Amino acid sequence: MSPRSPEAPGTAGQDRKSTRTRKRILESAAAVLRRRGYDGTRITEIAELAELRLPAVYYYFATREELISEVVVSGVRATHEHVAAALEALDGSVGALDRICVAATAHLEMVLVGHARAAAAMRTVSQLPDELRAPSRVEEARYGVLWRGLFDDAVARGELDPQLDPRGARMLVLGALNWASDWWDPEKGTVEEIAATARRLVHNALRAPGTDHG
């Protein structure tokens, strides 16, 4: 196989190659971050996984912290967009509790198979030092608004068990979904099967007494 001709700087081909390389670095960083956590993530391991020399990684990201921050921010953003799209596809007849179940399914899809950065972000965002949390907090806050709205709507419609603390219930649901990637084994259950179980658990745990069992 003959070697590729080098792309001239600034050409469309070079821009595409640069975009692909940057994405490869982010995906490799997400894999390492998910496996090692914030403290255990090393640029050298990321470079090795991305099949790049260390200076190439630093060409795109000045510091380890900058790279990790981008992984987390983009992961939270991608999850938000995926869940929002799933909700927007529903019609107005879908109840509040069923909307929460749809959101839970979409969130779980991202954490398990949909997006490496989403899984890394949800697992490690709380591990970031304060100086790195500012950018991710912006995305987390936006995503949090979506989930608070879902639970507020369930309360307003009388579908949420009145004995539950809405905030506590919301955080427990999200926490359980985020940690699914830690134990999920695709050989022991498909994403669809796990998602169906999650929907039933969430629905039955949150529903107000006397309402439809779903």
C-alpha cells in the first residue's frame, strides 16, 4: 500500500483529519477515564490507546485537565440532547410518569452503549476538583432542569407518590442509572432487557398509590 500524500495545512482534507484525530483522543480519554477514574487517568495511557505520540495529544489539548473537562462536558451535553430528543418524539397523551420512564431509558442507553463520553462523564463528574467543575456544572444544570421538570410535572398531575421527596427520588433514579455500566454484562442481558427492567422499577417505585400499574 502506498503512503498517503500529506495534506496541506488548512485544506479540507487536513481539517477532516484533525477532527478525526481530536475525536479519537476524546474517545480514548473517555475509555481510560471510565476505567481509571479521574485520579487514575494518565495522558500516556490515552495516547497509547489512541495510537498517537504524546506530543500529538498535547497539540490538541494543552493539559490533562483540559482534556478530561472536555470529555465530561461533551458527555453530559450529548446525554441531555439524546434524552430531550426522546421526549420530544412523544405525543401529548403520554403521562408524566411514562415520560420519566422514557427519559430513564434514553439516559441508560447513553450510559451503556450510546456514547463513551456520556458513560465516562456520568461515572466521574463528581470526582472532578472544583476548578474543573465550572464548565461541567453549566451542562449539568441544563440537564437538571429537564429532569426537575419531569418530576415537577408528575407531582402536579398527581402521578408521583406524595410520600416521596421528589428531589431525593430523582437523584436516586439517576444515580442507579449512572452506575449501571459498572455491573452490566451484555452476555447476561441486552440493553433492551435492562431498559425494560429499569422502566418497570422506576414506574412502580414512583407511582402514586391507586394509579395505573403501567
